[in-house]
Amino acid sequence: MVEVILFAIFALAALAGALVMVSARNPVYSAMGLLLTMFSIAVFYIMNGAHFVAAVQVLIYAGAVMTLFLFVIMLIGVDRAVDTDETIPLQRPMVMLLGGGLLFLVIFAAWDVWITGTASGVCAVDCTGTIENVSDELFGAWLLPFEATVLLLTIAAVGTVALAQFAVKPRLVESGGEEE
């Protein structure tokens, strides 16, 4: 029952974030909607026992990639003035109260579901998605494809830097037709 409540809360949050991302006129609001959707997906990963993947989702996608998106948005020029007047009375206290209530509900609903580790180091439940399991697979059975991917990404990064430094010489175009 707890998992159903958590799923319903974060499914609605993911859908709301996706709708904000698609429908917002301001690109910063779109990025914030995408951020909400990414956090909701991280909660889904936790619910499925993939704690490492959830941590990567938050750190890499919600952290680094969203920072990059926001830098790009700021560079392309969101230079319109935004009206900062609050049109809804008591908007901030209401949001604080609702946000605190949501945080309380999530913590209360997931208190027995979250796995924080065991003292013996052995999983009490299925270990799928833990850091140990992912690292054993990644650096064991999948070591060669992992290293090939690292090499490929390194070559792509070096090639990108080399192409960015390459100066293009202007070409002279000869006219190859009849003169009138």
C-alpha cells in the first residue's frame, strides 16, 4: 500500500513536471519542470531497488546535465523582464506548508521501505541495483565494453576540441559558366 501511495504521488509529480516542461513559455520554467520529472524518476528507481541508478540519476542528470541546460538557456538570452509580483495572496507560506506536508508524507510512507544498509554487509533483501552489484558487473563481466566506451568518448572529446581549434581557410570559388 505504501508503494502505491508513493508511486501515485511521484507519478503525478512526474506528469506535472513533464507538462510544465512542454507548456511553459519561459525556458527556465521548462528546465525546472524537467528537473522535477528527473527527481520523480529517481524515486521510481529507488522503489525498484536500484539505489545506485537513482543516485546517478540525481547527481548526473538532475545535477550536471540540468546545470548545463541552464547555462545554455542563459547564454541564448532569456533577457526579457519577468514580472515578480505575487498575484496570489499568501503564496509563499502556502507553498511552504504544502511542500513540508509532501515531505512528511513521503518520509512517513517510505520509512519501512528505504534500505540504508546492514551492519553485516549482506543484503537483507534483493541486492539488485546496489553499488557493489553494479561495480561487480561493470568491472567484471562488462570490463571490455566499458573500457571501449571510455576510449571512444575520450577520442570524441579530443576530436571535438581539435575541430573547435581548426581554422577554416576561405576558398576562392571560380565561376564555371558562360559570361554574358
